[in-house]
Amino acid sequence: MPKRISRRAVVAGAVAWPVAAAAATGTGISRGSRGTASAGEVADLVRRTEQAAAVLIRGDVNSYLGLIRHADDYTLMQPFGGTPTRGFDGKPESLAALARFFRGGESTLEVTQSYASGDLVVLVVIERQHGAVGGLADQDWSLRVTQVYRRGAGWELVHRHADPLVRPIGIDRAAALARG
């Protein structure tokens, strides 16, 4: 015979479950959440992300910043490796250096997967692009990219991880990269 659950246990469980679930996943509870992003919001983020990649590879930093807002706690794992950076440096001299780093090119976005949950959207993409980057001649600069957006006062980029491993490499080359 099934055990009977008291009304108090049901009410307590209903209140405690979201708190326990949030604590277990480390997400916290977002007051005022508007629910999971709609398909239209995700499509808009994909469109803006593609446009942002296209203008950045050409060195148009102002247009890039008009499309993408960086969160205060933004993290970047650059395709060149090294220690992740925290925060976006919006000082005029840093933006000018960024504009000089990228000189001409084109980019399209290939969406591998997108995820939406609550106030977060994750885009897993390949940026198919070429351009003159870092003083080098125009070449392929396609990147595997994961970007995480968080909804606050609009959608903000909170994390970007990019690497140039669009084409497979062997274990020996991967080991050499890992050794530095």
C-alpha cells in the first residue's frame, strides 16, 4: 500500500525543490526571470553573432561593439592559448589596437548547436573566416567557438572560447601543442 504524503511535506517540497535544484547546479535563483529564451531570441543572437564576427575580422570594432555587449564578468579564452582574460578592455587605445589587429576579411557562421535555459544561451559555432590578422597576410582563420550569453538588461556576452582546430590534427601535434 502506497505511503501517504502530508500536505505540509508537499508544500515544503514545492518550495524547497527550486532552491535545492539551483544550489545543486550552481546557478542560483534568478528573480524576475522571463523564462527560457525564445527561438526568436536565439535566432537574433545567432544573427548578431554572425554580423559581429564579420565586422570584427574587417577591423570595424565600433560596429562590433554595437552588436555585442560584454558583461562585466566576461571571460575570454583566446584562440592563441594562454591564461583566460577577465573583463573586456574598452579603453580607446585598446580598441584602436584591436582594430589594427584585424585588417580585412570575411566571415560566416555555421551553427553546430544552440542551448537555451533560463537567462542563458550557449552558441556552439564555427566561424568560417579569412582575413589579415596580426600583421600576417590574408589566410584562413576559421575557429571553433563557444559563446555564452546572459540576459540582463539585454543579452550580454559572458564567455567566449575559441580555437583554430577546425581541421583534425593528430595526437603527436596535439601533444606538441599541450607541451607548449
